[in-house]
Amino acid sequence: MSKFQKLEFYKAPQTSSYTLLPLRFTSLDQDHYVLTNLAGEYLRLKKGILADFLHHKLSNDDPSYIELRARHFLIDETSSIAPELLALKLRTKYSRLSDFTGLHLFVVTLRCEHSCPYCQVSRQSEDKLRYDMSPEIALGALDLTFRSPSPHIKIEFQGGEPLLNFDLIKYIVLEAKKRNQHSGKNLAFVITTNLALINRDILQFCREHSIQISTSLDGPQALHNANRPRPGNNSYEKTIEGIKLVREALGRDQVSALMTTTEASLHGVEEIIDEYLAQDFKGIFLRPLSPYGFAIKTKSYRAYNAERWLEFYKQGLHYIIDLNRRGIEFMEYYASTILKKMLTSEDPGYVDLTSPSGIGIGAVAYNYDGYVYASDESRMLAEMGDTTFRLGKVLENSYEEIFTSPNLLDPLEASFAYSVPMCNDCAFEPYCGADPVFHYKVQGDYVGRKPESEFCFRNMETFRFLIQAMETDTFTRQLFTKWANS
């Protein structure tokens, strides 16, 4: 027999005196809650431990206590500096706001030779030249662009098909670079194109001026051609040929691709991902349809609901995780954007996931006719006859008039999620956004009715999925940490 009791017998009962820091919690699964603090750090706790923690009954030698203190959910006599550290992380998170508008969208034409049924733009046929932006409007838009205090300016050319007005693109690029000799901003250019009209002369200009290319690739040949019809039924062939031309002329990483999930896509997520791998892309953005333009007129937007899209998305993410487990490096960009907010103090500034909203202060759109819109989606809404988010006109209104317009300030004020019902006590608020344009279009006001919001449902389920995947599998945790820091 042992002469002594076990060591635990002699330890005095552990009591703890701690103060809760601001936190929120939401049910994660049947047995766990997820807690988040103001800076977006999260912790998964069993329900019983959470109850002890909130009632100040948690022992200070409990492993959960140590984690809660390390992640700034509580302070005690050993961690008085925690509020200052939390404040520093919060300032870092919101530091992007002082830069103001960095992304400036120039809609140089509405003309397009494609006729995609899900198109979010009210496109026009190729011969309607009155839907082209004029040089005078372009110069006025550049005046506004260079008034932005942001040190980083990206000018993105959109349409329609912007290459149908490539002469104006050249004019804008040369004028912007001339102005930037005085402004000294970090200036970048992107052309969003279907690549059907790309040629070596265009690529020569792009190479000379470091212009990147963004295109659409919806998946394998049959799916892409069905989603994006054009004369000759060769949209896929033109896209693949264009990608090869861009890479030869500009470099492999100078072209990116974006897919849109249609009803026809829902049963082929693995094949879509395989197509991106076959074309040597390092990742994919699995995105749902948006309720604008032809997507509404052709009823494409209502072809599936949020639940069905989530099935598609989760299946795709499981497949991508499995690819990486097999040594094939590949990323899902929407997940990586969220994970950066979850696992770092950096906010990538993705417009749909910012609070206050990124409309106007993250991105702004200059339409072909000179009207300025709070976002690309705002411009699409106007093409449907609703000008709620129209901010002014480049040749008629000053920078101050445009960016202090009630059509911008009112939705921005309403979009601060920390003061929005249901958002203010949701644990996922640090990762989410407001998207007042979406909620106005679907529900008739900037805030929307959160229990009925597909935006909220889709994002909350995505956040839960990502956290559960990290917390139940070490490899996935390591992979997601790598994505967050890429």
C-alpha cells in the first residue's frame, strides 16, 4: 500500500476570479458552441464548459480556461494587458476603412457577343455603339478615381465584353499612368473578358502595361458552352485558347478564372474542379448566382435554393480537401477569404463580407453612360430600372457630392452589422458582411429580415462547416491555416 495519497489530494480547491471580455456564442453542433471575440478569434467549447465559464465557475487550471485567456475571452490578474491587445487587433481589422475606395470598375461598354442566360448585366448586341463609354466620361471617371485617398488603386474594365471597346481601354490606361506619375499610387489594371476576342495585339499592349486578365470558366466543355452560348457554340474552345494565349504572352499567373453555379452545374462539382486542374489553375471560387439582370429575367436565379447550393459547395470543398490530402495543391478562394478573417488579424476586404458594407468605400462602378454606382451589383440593379444606389454622374457631380450621397451613406449606416438585429449577437458577425444591395433587391430594405435571408443562411452554414472541419481533422486545420496565410 502507498503511504501517501495522490498529489491531487493535497491541492487546495482551485477558485478563479476572472472577468469576461466581450464575446458572442452560437450553437455549432449538438454538443458544442463556438465563441468569438471582437477581433474574430474563435474557440469551440463543449456546452457544459461554456455554462461553467459564463457563470464564473471554471477552474483556472482547466485547459479550456487557459485557451479562453490566451484568445482574449477573459482576463484575470495575470493577463491585464489583454484588452490592449484585443483593441490592437480590432484596429488592425478596421484599418482598411481609412484607405477608402481601392477598386474602380469602368464599364466601357454593354455590348457583348455572348448571350449567357444567367448574365447579371442587361447586355446589348454588338452593333449598338450608343452603349459604349465615351472618352469624356472616361476622363471624368479618372478624375474621381485619383481623388481616392487609397494608396492602392485597381482599375477593372468590365462590360458587356470590354474588348469590344478596346481603344477606350488603351486610352484610359495611358491617361491613368500619366496621372499616376504625380499621384504615386500603386496602380493596377484588370480586364474582365470572355477571351473570345483576345489577340496578340491586345496582349502586346497588356504586356507593356502589366494588365492582368480575368475570365469565366464554368466547367467542362459541354457545361461551359451550355451556360455561355455564343455564335458558333464554341465559347469553351475560345476560352481555353484565350487562356493559353494570355499565359504565353503575359505569364501563367496573369490570368484568373471565375465560375458561376447554374442548375446544370449542381451535379458536377468534381468535374468542374477537375477542369480547373486540367487548365492548371491553382484554385477555384465556387460562387452562386446573384439576383440581377438576365439571371432574373430567365429565372436562372431561382433554379435552386441556398440549401441545394450548400450541398454543392460542401461536396466541392470535401473534394478539394481530399485532393490536397493526396498531394495535389488546390484552393477554394471563398473559403480562403473567410479563413483569413477567422485565423488572422487581416481583413481581405472582400466587398460581400465587410461590415460596414464595402459598397462605395471598397469598390465603385462608373457606368458607360457616366452614372456612378455604389457597386457593380448596384449598377446591375439600375439596369433593371431601380436606381436606389446611384450616387451621381461623373460630368455633373463632384467627388464630395458623389461620396457623401444619401444613396451611399444611408445603406452604409444600416450595414454596420454590429448594430443590426440578430447580427449584433451572432458569433459569426466578425466573419460576415451586410450586403445591403442584395437585401434591398430580395427583401426591400438595406438590412433585410435575417431569419429569411439566404445570404445569412448560406454564410452561417459555411462558417459552421469550416470550423467543424478544422476542429475534427488535423490535416484540414493545417491546410486551412495555410490558405489563410497565403
